[in-house]
Amino acid sequence: MLFTEIVYGPIHSRRLGCSLGMNLMPLNGKICSFNCVYCECGFNTQGKYTLPKREEVAKALQIKLEELRAQGITPDVFTFSGNGEPTMHPEFEGIIEDTCQLRDQYFPNAKISVLSNSTQLGKESVVRGLMKTDNRILKFDSAFNETMKLIDQPVNENYSVEWLTERLCSFKGDLIVQTIFLRGEHDGKTIDNTTAQEVDAWVNALKTIQPKQVMIYAIDRATPVKTLEKVSKEELEQIADKARNAGFTVSVAG
Ligand code: SF4
């Protein structure tokens, strides 16, 4: 499923409420620094694509906000997500600044959130942009490199859990960690980040990162790998309880 607009919705998000979607990636393909087996947009598309320019994003947002105001609809949150990784946009920081300004003008109580896979945290402008938002919701799918690579399939082979953990720690707790839990098989290998060993290591990683909140969730829509299993709400709650017992605030979207 691809998003066909720069600004879409608002849609009801399991995790965020009435959410106005912001897509900084192409409208006719998906570009990402991961190639997650569970990605609702499918696997990465090859080829040359055009990204929307900063001015186009601001214009599209302003038009949408005018429409919403005329319809009496108030979004809870502006959410950057879309057809790939939003922080890969070269004008990410400037787009966040424009979005903050338009939010203040039209819906000052709405939050600005970014759903990010964390891969671009080595860029100072990306970190600055993220710090201008209300919620940085950063992906951490396994504390083990082998599992992370099976689930997320990072394009950069050198990407590692150690690098990621260090970057997440640099937010000094002012971040939300997001983790999907799933089981399945891909390319003849078993994928499972729900085992006791996985969950214990994940909780230990949270103790190091100290996020202000944790969001865990299960597959919700069709995935490019068809053998993946949706973990039940009950099982997610059991996993959440392990993190709660360690002192974390955890929300569950089953
Ligand atoms: S990080 Fe997000 S957009 Fe990128 S492949 Fe994974 S689920 Fe899809």
C-alpha cells in the first residue's frame, strides 16, 4: 500500500489518535534505508524518484489545514511516516520548521510526531529536526544484530544495534521507542523476536536507553513476506508487562 499524497488523512491511528499523515517520500514508490519484512508499503522500489520539495510540502499542508478547519476537524497529531523513511529527505529539518509554524497557526494543540527507523541519527540536521518535534518515535526491533537484520534488512550492512543504542542514548530519555513483535520465516530463516531471550535482551536495552515511553505493536495490514504471524494482543500485553515491571510506560497496539 502506497500513500498517494504528500499530506493524507486524517486517519485513525492505533497508536496516535486522529492523525494527519505527512509523506516526504515519492508518491509512486517506496524508498527506505531499511527493507523491513513487515513493511506495509512493500519492499523498496528500484529506480529514480523525485521527492517533494520543502515548498511543496508546506503548500500541501496549508491547503489541507484550511480544508480541515472549514470542516471543523481537529487533528490530534501531525505524523511523519509515509512511503519510506521521512528523515532521509534532505530538507527534513526545514520541513519540520515549516510544519511547526503551520501547526501553531492552525491547530496549536496538535502534536508533531515522527515515526523513524533511526538510521539517520548520525546526521546532526536530522537530530536537530527531531528535537523540534513533540515526539520522536524511534525504531528498535531487537537487541540482537542477527534478529534486527532479519526483520529490518538494513540497506547499510554496517548498521548495528550497538550504533543504534548509542544514538538513542544521546536523546537522554526524551524519545519514544517503538518495537514490532512478530514471528515467521523469510529466505529459509526463522524470524522471532518474541522469545524469552529476545524480550529479556530488549528490556535490558530499554534500561540502557531509558525512553520516556515505549510503543509495542503487532502487524496490522498485509506484509510483503506472507509467512509472518500476527502476535496476539494477550502476548503483547505479557511482553509489555515485562517492560512495565522494569519501570517503563508501555502502550500496546494489537
Ligand atoms: S523502516 Fe518503516 S518504511 Fe522503512 S521498510 Fe521499515 S516499516 Fe517500511
